[in-house]
Amino acid sequence: MNTALVIIGLSMLIFLVVFYLKRAKEKRKATKVQEQLKESRHVTEKEKIRVYLDKINEETRKKH
């Protein structure tokens, strides 16, 4: 009887640990995706600024 209780207790403990680790891994993955999205937005803004400055430079060169 005691052996059965120990086995059930350990299996529940293992289940909880596996569940926690899986959930932690998903959170890390979601955080990583968010960081990549933030970085891509930043790069996009930089690219827009660069294109705008290139346009102004071209207009200035045409004038002179």
C-alpha cells in the first residue's frame, strides 16, 4: 500500500515538473519572438529614415 502511494506521489511530482518546464519553454519562445518583432520594427523604421534621407540627398544634388 505504501509503495503504491509513493509511486503515485512521484508520478504526480514528475507530471508537475514536466508541465512547468514545458510552460517555461513556451514563455521563453514567446519572449524571443516578441524581441525579434521589436527589432524588425526598429530596422524597418531605420530603413524608412534612410530612404527618406536618400530622397532628400537626390533632390539636393539635382538642384546643384
